Amino acid sequence: MELQIQYFENGEKFLQNFQSGMYEVAFLDVYMESKLNGMDVAHKIREKDEKCQIIFATTSNEFGVESYEIHAFDYLLKPYVYERLHECVTRLMKEMNTVSYFIELKVGRIHRKVLLDEVIYTDYNNHYVQLHTAQEVLRSYMPFDTLAEMLKPYKQFLNCYRNCFVNMDHIVSLDNKDFVLSSGERMPMFRKEKNELKQIYADYLFNKMKG
């Protein structure tokens, strides 16, 4: 497994660089030589990102209870033995292996990992693919065909209209013309292919119920 690691001297420099979806794990010391301590940084992370795993490594158990309030993955007390660190990382790897699949896109100047479960639908506008989630719309400059290839392995995405994919897990109902999505929006279907599209959706639901 390939890992990319970044080190920051203090909490302020980390937060200047931090964006939602940018990191899968953040290791934080509680006591840092800056205005913000590790717990302050953790709260700032949670304001933007609920999925980033947070692991504290510190000399004091003073913030142990508060770490649970921000849903920290673990709280390591220094000096910790190798076995304790190994146990933490092993659990972390198992947890990350159960996380939903993602694709990586360049959004603005940064690369973002986008959890596919959170994508309601995608469309295309002025050379940008747009991934619509409940929280935001992510725009990445690329051909639509490139996105189509990225989504091809994931059966929940259905190309139901020109330059549009819908996540069938976010369909709540359908009528003669449209899929109605969990966001309340409506996604049209190709007119000549609507019966085929409805059958694909019905088959998807059947196979999902079978597990």
C-alpha cells in the first residue's frame, strides 16, 4: 500500500493547508509550540471533515475524554511501546479497508479523494466535470469520457442522460421521465432508452437486496 506523508511544524501551518477530503489520517500531538494545541486543531478538522481519522500522541491523559467527543480514532500516551503503536495502526488499516471506494480528482489546485457513496450525480459544464454531493459541488477540469472511465468499475453509477451519471443508491423514486434523487433534484433519462434504464435500475435494486 502506497502512503503519502506530510509533516507540519505546528497546527496553524497544517490548517492553512487543510481541506476536506485531503487527508485520511491526522496524527496530532496535544502540546505544540503554537497558539493552537492539538485538540484545537482536531476541532477545526471536524468542522470541515467528519471522515478524517484523528489519532492523538501525547504525554498527558488530560484530553482523553474530549478526544472521544470529536470521535478520535485513538489516543496514544507517550512513551508508547511498539506493540501499542502496532495495534493502533493495525486497527486503522482494517478500518480504512472498510471505507467506501473513492476516486481522486484535481479540484482547484489540490487533489481530492472523493468518496463515491457521497456522490449523488455528476454532470458536465464548460469542460469541467461536476460531482454533486449533499454538502458541495466538486469541479474538476477534465473530459467527461475520463470521468466515465473512472466510474466504469462502480455499478451504482448509471449514465442516464447526456454527460450525466446518477448514483442509483441516491434514487428515491422514478416516474415516466425522471429519476428523483435524495437531494430532491430530478435527473432526466434518455427518452429512447428510458425502459432500458428503468430495467437496469430494477436489476440493480434486486441484486443489492440479494447482497
